[in-house]
Amino acid sequence: MVTVFRTDRYDRFPDSGLVRGGMFYLDGNKVATCHSRYATSEVFVFLTGVCDAKVDGMTERFVVDEILYVPAEEKHE
């Protein structure tokens, strides 16, 4: 079975009990606070724009259709 999530109808993917999903929007020139997730990793899929992401002190630029994997407990912003 395949489920298609439409970003024009939802601002957050539903929780399944096994996988937690969500969408995060960041206006230009804004910075997300530095944080980490205890015992869970995060995957970011860039849908629009350009983003400079900092993980464990190292910064890299991401563009549309690129993916960033952040291991559990890694500080990122």
C-alpha cells in the first residue's frame, strides 16, 4: 500500500505509532535553534529554496530534492 501526502492539504504528516513525521517551514534569514533529539534520528527533505544546515559544528548548503540525515543526539540547527 502507498500513501501519498499532499503538502497543499496538510502542514504535518500524521503519526503512525511507528514513525513520527512533520513538516517544518523556515522563512528566509531565520535560524532554527540548536538542538538534538534523544534516541531518535531526523531526516530532512528540502522541498523549496536553499538552506544552510549546521550539524555538529559543520555547515553545508542544501537545495531542493536533497536529503539530510541527522543521527540521534547530534546537535543541529
